Amino acid sequence: MPTAAKLAAALLFAALAWIVSRLTFPLWPEGADPGRFAEINAAVGLVLGWRMAGARAGTGWTSGIGHGLTTAVAVAFVSLFLHSFAEMIRQSLRKFYDGPMEAVVAVFGLLVEQGARLGSPQTVGVLLAGGAAAGLVTAWCGRHFR
């Protein structure tokens, strides 16, 4: 059932994912095309904000911070996984892997590689601070708009 807290969480985590994604652009290798990186991550933030943080709103301030941090980390992980999976598919179509098992294992290697490359202190700091703030706003909405 739609609530104000779910809507607020969806919009806040979509915006947070988009901002953090844009912060990573200078960290990409020279000549790399990010494509729809920020927009895809914003869509992930929208869905997970609605389903995770929005569904648990109204349980208190500290819980709101915890739910916000959990949702922010989940958005980062799911986004990295989706982009790693898409990269594995691109490489598979170029016959880069010898078999399907090697391709499946490569997804996690790509995830770790992208996470290490994009996980600068500034990016992680904005992700965690934004997640805590979004969790607080979501908790406030859950408490005031029932």
C-alpha cells in the first residue's frame, strides 16, 4: 500500500544513488563511457527505497538511521552487481570466457574490481551520510503522515 514514507524513501534514495553515481564519473578510466550508469542506479534506489526503507518507516529515529544505512549499502551492492552482470554479458558475447561457469564467477570478480575502483572515501562518505539522512527523513514521514 502506498504511503508518504514509501514515496519519500523512493525519491530520496533515487536521488542519493544518482548523486553518488555522478560523483564516481571522475574515477572512471579515461575514455570510458558511463552510459546510463547514474540513471540505472537511480532506478535501483527508487525500488529499494520504496521496498526497504519505506516499508520500515515509523519505527523510531535510530531505526530510521539504521534502515537508511542498510538501504544505501543495498543500493550500492545491487547497482554494482547489475553493472557487473551487464559487463559479463558484453564480454560473453565477445567469446571472452571459455564456459558458462567461468562467466558466472567473473561477475563477482568484476563486482569487486568496480567496487574497489569506485569506492573512494568521498563516495562512501556521501553514500553513508546520505543514507542516514534519507533514513531520518523517511522515519519522520512515517511518524507524521500515517
